[in-house]
Amino acid sequence: MTASNSTNPLFIPVQAGRASEEVALQIEAAIVDGRMSPGERLPSERDMQSQFGTGRGVVREAIKILKQKGLLEVKKGAKGGAYVRQLDVGNVSESLALFLKQHPVEPEKLIEFRETMDRTITQLAIAHATEDEKKALLKEALRLEHLLMEDQPDLIVTSELDRRLNIMLARMARNPLFEWVMHAIQMGFSSHDYALYEDTVYREKAATNWSDTAQAIARGELMRALGFIGHHYVLLRQCIDERSGRTNTPDAQFLQEENQ
């Protein structure tokens, strides 16, 4: 069935009042439930006026609403019209990243989420990634370590490399949901890792920990990899606590004993 098949219309008439919103909701529902596929052209304005029982202005306003939401794109020319937009990971991540920026979460909640997510991703990456992918992750982790060991590292460059490493690892899990969420997290916020890299006391430890984690993943050593991930977040909590003036947490005491 095509969207323009008048014998079996895709839409039903709407009531006056908030007609444009109702039209937009019907079109959105058709996209979400799969009755309209990415790249498919909506019926002509005339057909939609007939199906919805409304005027051209209402249909155009509904299309404008859905275009702003990123569900439709409008093309001009001989094959012009409104088409269902083909979303990719970048589109999804941008929207989620914007949401995350507008709804900030306290550092501990974010760290808790990232640590749980990283542990799951690491287990899947060890199980599913190719040897070449594991070697590539280790190579980039060693490069990050080398850059961060410089007297005055370029923190913009190292931050970008850290983001790329996180996305590489998420992709190695072979689950697109983890990759999409990781993209959004890296675009919207990080786990405050910048605090580690800005602090000369923690920078070397954080850099070495990344390469140790990648090395364990490359060797298939799951428990060692999870241990290194746990240590990363111990370091991070300690660093953030020191910045905020809190130094009596269990993680802080653990690190103080470790450094003695």
C-alpha cells in the first residue's frame, strides 16, 4: 500500500480547533509505527486535504511542525514534496545530547551510570570485537597516554581522543543502542573526565589506566579490564570530591592509603 492510495486512505478526518496538531500527530504516528518508511514521500497536499477534511494551511502547518521535530524533510523540484526523514546516529545523538544539556544531572549520578554502562560494554566488547578492533583501541589508548604525559598536553586534542576511544569501545560491543547512547553522552556531557586530565596529580594515573584497560581488553582479560574500569571511577570520584572540598569519602581514603 502506498501513502497516496485514495481507496485505502492513510489518515482520517480531523476536528476543527487544533486541526494542525491533530494532523501532525496522525502523520507522526504513521511514521513511528512503520506505516510510512524513511525516504517515503507523503501524499500530495491535495490528497491530505481530502483525507484530513481540512484546508491547505492546516496541512502546511502540520508539515512545518514535523519538519521542526526532524521527522520530515521538504524537497523542491520535479520530485519535490514532504518526505519521511532518514535519521542516522548523528541525528539521534544530537537530539539526546540537547536533552541532556537541558536536564543536568549531579556528578555522582552520571558517574554511576557511566560506570555501569562501561562495565557492560567492556564485557560485550571482549566477547564480540575483532582482534583488529582490539588492537586499534589499544593503539589509540597508548597514544592518549603519550599525549597526556607531555609537560603541557593539549587538553582539547586529548579530550577529543578520549571521546573517540569511548565511542570505539561502544561500537565494539556490537549493540547499536550502546553506540547511540555513547555518542549522545559524548556530545552532551562526559563523566567529568576533563577533571582528571586538567589535574596534574591525576592526569598520569588516568592516562595509564586507559591503556591498562585497553591492554586487558586486547588480551581478553575480563576481570582485569573491569578492575581497571572500577579504578578509573575511583580516581574520578576522588578528584571531584577534592575539587568540591569533600575528602572524607571511602574512595578518597582508599586513594590516600594507596598513595602512601
